[in-house]
Amino acid sequence: MSKAIYALYDDDDIMVSGAKAILAKNVKIKDVYSPFPIHGLENVLGIKWTRLAINAFLYGITALALALLGMSYFMIQDWPMNIGGKPSFALYQNLPAFIPVTFEFTVLCAAHGMAITYLIRNWTLPESRQEIHIQELRTIILRLKLIGKKILELIQKKSSRFCKKQNRSKFLKNSMSIKYLHLSITTAVMALILTSCSPDPLSPGVEYMPDMYRSPAAEPYSKLPTDSLFSNSMEARLPVNGSITRGYLPYGIPNNVDGYEMAGELLKNPYPMSDEIVAEGKVIYTKFCVHCHGKEGNGDGLTVTAGGHPPPPAYTSAALKNLPAGKMFHTITYGKNLMGSHASQLNNEERWKVIRYVQTLQGNDMAMDGKESIEEESTGSMTSEEVMDEAAMNN
């Protein structure tokens, strides 16, 4: 007939010392129950190291291989993805994009595999039945009684209010309140989850303060709701009177004969006559001027030769050969005679650069530029920006 000894300890060091003493007398210790880990006890009892970590590593390696294989098949072979102009042609090219999914899948499989292996190894799967002998069952019951008695003594020693009849009803009432509080919180969370779902696949569901990160957008030239801030409910708004576009300097010289003469006297080209400036001006001339003025500036563009429009005067004619740069700038800005305004096509810099190229077609190259530079230094003429600043302030 076998005998069993049950011992209760209130100190972990004493319990470890007792276990060593019992094992030294060749008494087998079946198990030790403790509400917290006791360091060093596994060495005393001779418990072997667990192999769950090895299994978790194997599960993770398997999941890593399955994740890479699956994404390679799904996103490269079966349904190639082209996101933002970046097609998926090979796995190594898109490996950085697969890292988050691969990591999550690896952790998922490793954790679940380790948990299931633990349950199988300890025969604690759901519906699993382990054969328990009557003697072992009695041992467990006796052990629970001893532990319960010890816990009851500790409770009575630490706090006697749990043993008093007048406080029992209060304790039960608080317990029920906590229970109902947990039930209310659980119900509220479940209701929030259910209301956040929507059968519409395009609906984001219920969002908390969406205006903080999702600003409402209106279709161009559409009508806003009647409760909008604007009286006419139109999306497109006119700029405020007197407002100036950022980076734009108004041209204050008036569009009349006096303004034309004023531009010829005051405006000077701020760009030198260099090969780089002339090359940039030629590109602009080819895009916006050659169809009327012709390749050499003789007024024989396609609109004249093929379209039958009246020819503009040649740049080498008496009327245009010595035309000042300021008058050219004024003409490009406002237009003159049959030539329309090009202010919407060319900014100030582009107008001055194309004027430099036109001067080469006039035959006025470096010599003309040197004469203009001497006149500017001797007469103290203002640049175009200074003239436009002064004219803008005077208007």
C-alpha cells in the first residue's frame, strides 16, 4: 500500500529546502503547486527543459515559407499587381512590401502552434478525458481542502470583515454591481462593433470625428448644400478684389499710345545677350511665334503661307529693325494690331528671353546689347521690375 504526504509552506525558500531534504531520503515528489513561479525549483525536482521553443521556431519558419510562397503566387503570378506604377515582376523586387504581412503571419502561426502543442502534450484539449484514479482524486480533494483551509485562515487573519454577517450583504451587493458593470461594458462594446459594420463594401463604417482627418471635398463647379457658408452655394469662388497671385507682378503701364512710348523709354531687358539666353529664347520663339513670324522672322509662317492670313512685318523691316526692347515687351503683354496678347502664355522672364532671340533676327546682337548697356549706365534707366513696381503702386 502506497502512502502520500502533503505539506503546506508559507515561504518559498523553506519549501525548496524541504523538497531537497525529501529527495535526499529517496522520496518521490509528484508535483508542487504554487501561485507564483519559484526560481530554482525546476533544478531541484529535475524537470527537463521544455521543447516548446524549438517547436515555435519550426512553426515560424514554416509560416515564413508559406507567406512568401503565397504572396509570390497571389500578387505576382496569379494576379499581378501594379500599384502606383510599380508592377510586381519578381519577389525580390517587392520583398519590402511583403515584410509586414509575412511578420504577422509568422507570429500568428508560431503562437497558435505552440499553444496547441502545449495543450496536446498535457492532454488538456477540449473534450479530452484523462484517466484519473480514485486515489489520485482523493488526493486532489484533500489537497484542495488543505489549501482552502489555509486560505480561509489567512483571510480571517488579515481582514475579519469578510467573516462578519453585517458586511456580507454589502460585499455581495458590490460583487453584483461589478458583475453588472462588466456586463454593461461588454454589451456597449458589442453594440459599438455591430453598429460600426455596414453591408456597403465602400462604406468605412462609423468613424469617430472624421472631419479631423477626412476633409469634405466638393466637385468642381458644383452646387453646395443650401446650408453652406456662401449665399449662392457655388463651389467655385472669385478671388477677392485687389488680390494678386503669388509670384505674379502686375504690369502697371497702361495699354495705350502713351503707355507704348513709355515702355520703349523706361523698360530695359534685365537679361544679357548670351548664348544661353538666346538658346532659351529660340525655344520659346519656336513654340509661340514661328507659326506667324516665320523661322527667320520674315513674316512667312504657316498661318500666312498656308492659312492665308495677312503677313506680319519682318523683323528686318524699317518699322521693326530698331524697335526698342521695351516696346516689344509691351506688345507681347497687351498685343498690337493683328497680334493678340501673349501675357497668359509667357511670363515676364520668358518675354525678355524671346526678345533677345528676336534681336538676333533683327541683326542687333552683341553690339546692340553693348549700346543698350552703356545707355542704361549713363542715363540711369530703371529695369522692368522697378518700372512695374512703381506703376503698380501708382495705379
